Amino acid sequence: MRDAFDLVIRGGTVLDGTGADPIEADVAVTDGRIAAVGKVSGRGAEEIDARDRLVTPGFVDVHTHYDGQVTWEQTLGPSSGHGVTTVVMGNCGVGFAPARAEQRDLLVRLMEGVEDIPGVVMTTGVPWNWETFPDYLDALDRRHTDIDFAAQVPHSPLRVYVMGQRGADLEPPTDADLNEMRRLTAEAVRAGALGVSTSRTMAHRFKTGELAPSVPTEDTEILALADGLRDAGTGVFQLVPNNELDPNTQFALLRRIAERSGRPVSFTFLQDPGWPGGWRDILRSLETARDDGHSIRGQVLARPVGALLGLELSLHPFALHPSFRPLRDLPLPDKVQAMRDPGLRRRLLAEQPEDPNPFFKFVISDHESLYVLGDPPNYHPAADDSISAKARRDGREPLEVIYEALLERDGHEILYRPMGNRDGDRFESAGRDMVPHDLTVLALGDGGAHYSTICDAAYPTYFLTHWVRDATADRRIELPQAIRMLTTQPAAAVDLGDRGVIRRGAKADLNVIDLDRLHLHAPHTTYDLPAGGRRLRQRADGYDATVVSGLVTYLGGEATGALPGRLVRGARRSSAAA
């Protein structure tokens, strides 16, 4: 007898992604769609026993940078190892299209500076079989991966494509330039781009210190991109604000974009130490904008935003010192041996960092906010736990103890440098309001980028443990709401209404999770990028199965080899039956 369904997940605790209470049910799948939820009598060609397990929609991550990785490999990790089944890339105004042949090197150098992707990895891995953004989408259409992916058209490549060297040199655009950027934005969205993105943050620079082309542009250029969305009649707008401006000034531009485009807007929302309490002003502005009929959401990370430092990584407190430069490209054992030399130690401790990029110097220069990350990783350390605080309690110089910490575990030790989302020495005061707010969306995983400085793509696992299972009563987010925050909420923020929910007719992207066993391991370094490039990976236990378009892609944490992931072209209205 023919099986009634392709897949049946039996007897799990189903959280449908809407925030509704969980139910005990079976979930049946046929032709990549959910065919039934409830008591399913028909058999499946494949069955998964989900007793004592959670069954959730696949998670949606709206802030990634897999623009390059998707062209050279078929696994969009770390995201796909943490229950994520759809990612949105092309954020922060950087990417690889549109690009003329003579502009490719500039885009490689830009991604190297802004997103910490080694240049040799990109020159080896990116095939460049496109010029326009529609060409890029056509190239992506031929890619098969473990999860779905959607793309946004990035402002910096678009500016340089239209203006040539004038765009790279940060010259102001002409009216003709603005009209062409507007036209190409609409063209990209009509071809299937999910939206357009830009960045105004002064942290986004080439390694040599020059600002990314989008950063110093006038508001008129940003609004030309918004006009492109209005012309297309669809699409979303993503922006990284200039955090040197006061929160009200930052939000004024976001509001103008929403008014001009008539489309949803989202932005990187951090608790900036330069504006203590400014996050409250942003939340009030979000609520006012909603009341006035505009769709604006803040993208938040559910823990302090920070960098990972170490001898095996891109940055550490001595990485920019003159005496360290000859060691920079040595194998790790050789670095460790050299740094154990007393003479080199004295020179490094006496020197100051030298680099043209002020953001790199900012990251490594705050010795008071350095912590050993540990395993399991501790992303919420108290100020008294810093290496410097412990050194002073022992009557020692902090920098000497930091030097010794870098050499622990034969140089594999990872130090944690929190930079944003901290109120004094804590995150919880702002986090309790920012994270669960209806006008914020969990994001900022940055998968596919920052290969040797950040490993935040594991945030779904962290969120489900720190904020749900292991949370104290004063910060706990209830499980139905938490699953909604990982599924329907981010999907709705980018107009992907066909996923993020368990309902008949919805796309069959699913997770089977053993919440009691869910565990996030410490990041570790691998050398498996093109040209042997390094990256941080972070494993998780507790994901029994992940399903994409009805096919099981991960079982017991191991890849099955199924590659159902495809390019998602444009907005998707819900096809699920009510």
C-alpha cells in the first residue's frame, strides 16, 4: 500500500509559532508542505518519533552574510546547525552584486574590512559569474544548500556600480546617479531581491581605515533607495544606524525611510554605551511609529554584542603591536613559542597598537572588559570576573595576566570582549525590555561573516537555554512566545509569510528539539574555508531533527546529505489554511 505521507513526526509537543499554547500532535508532510496537524492515522514514508520532544517551525534568521559562502559551499553553517531553516543575506549594505569586473577587488576588500572574511577566501571561492543583481540571483538559483536563503541588494556595491570610482571616493551623487540607484533598486526587487540594505555606522570600513561607500552618504541618497522600493511596490529596507548620533536623530531617518517607501523597515538596535538609556527612546519611537501606521522593527541580539579574541583569531590585545606583525601569519604553535620568549614579551607589553582602522583599535584596547569565554561559554559575565579585575585582586598588572591568558590551552584560549547591549556591567536591565518587545526581532547572527571575530549565528540555541529553559523568573520568556520570536515574528518582518508556522498548507520547515538536552558548546576554530581559511564554528546538542521543505536535513545533529535549500525570490504571502 502506498504511504499516505512523505513524512510523519509522531507524538511531539507542537508549538505552532503563533504563540499559542502547545498541543500534543502528529505533523504530516506531503510535497514539501504540512498536510495535517493532529492525530494522523496514515503512515509516512519516513517517520520520526517526537515523544517528549518539542516540534517547532524552522527558525528564520533575517540578518546574515552568506552572500559569498552560498556560492562556494552547500552548508550554510553555523546557522543550519541551530535550527535555522531560512536566512536573509545582503545586510549592512555590503555584498558582491552588482559588480563590474573592475570593481570586484574593491568589493572583496570591503567585505574583508567590514565582515572579517579573508580576501584569499573570497578570491578563491567567489565565482563571479554575474554582473547585475538579477544576474546574481540567477546564479544563486542554481545553488542547492541545506537551508533556504534570500538576498537583499546592498547599497555600497550599488553605489560603486552606478558611480564608478566617484562612488568609491565618497563623492556626492548627481541627480542622474540617484535616479539610476532608484531604478536598479526597483529592478533588483522585481527580480526577486527581498529588499535593500545600507549602513551608516562609522565602524564599517576597509581594513585600511577608509569608510565603506554607503556610510557618509547624505539622506537624499538613502531616500532614493526607499523610492526604489516604492516603485517596486514590495520589499523591505534594512539599515545599520550611525551610533555616533543621538537616538532621536537616528530614528528620524528610519521614520523618513518608512514614510517614503511605504515598506517595512528594520535596523540594528543596540544598547550603545555612548547613549546610556537611549534604547528607551528608541522603543518609544517604535511604538509611536506603529501607532502612525509605519512598520519599523529593531533587530536585537539576545545577549551582549561583542568580539572573540585570541591568538588563533583575527584580533587580540597585542595583534596590532609592531612586534607582533612578523608573527601574524605564523602557525599557532610558532606564535605561542615566540610569545613565550621573555624578550618579545617585554616588547609587546611596552608597545601600543598601531593600525589605520580605528575600529580595530577600539575592539582590542579596552583591557577592562576582557573575559575568558569558557566552556560552556559565559556571555553574561560580571565586571568582577574580568581578567583585569582578577589581576588587581592578585596584586598583578592586568596586561601581563591578559598576555598569559592568551597562551593558555597552547594558544587556543578565546577571550570575550563585550561592546554593546550592556547597562553598566549588565545586559539584563535593557534586555528584559528590548528582547521580548513586539517591535523588535531576534537577529544579528551575522552567519557567513566575521569568521574569526564573532560566532553569534548560534543565538537560537543560546536564546532557548538562557532566556527560556534556564531563566530565572524575572527574565523568563515563556516557550510559546520564544518560539514565535524565532519563527513567525522574523518571517513576518521580511514578508516571508509562507513559513515560520506549523499549519496545514505552510512550508514544511520543522525542528524536533530535546529541550532538556539542548546545550551550546564553546566556539572552536576550523580551517575549512577556501584556500584553507579559518572560521569559528559552534556546535549544539539537542536538535534531534531539522526538516527543510519536507526533507530531513539533520538527524541527531548530523547532516543527512539532503540539500533542499533554494533561493527565495521576493516576498511570500501565506499559503497556509487558517
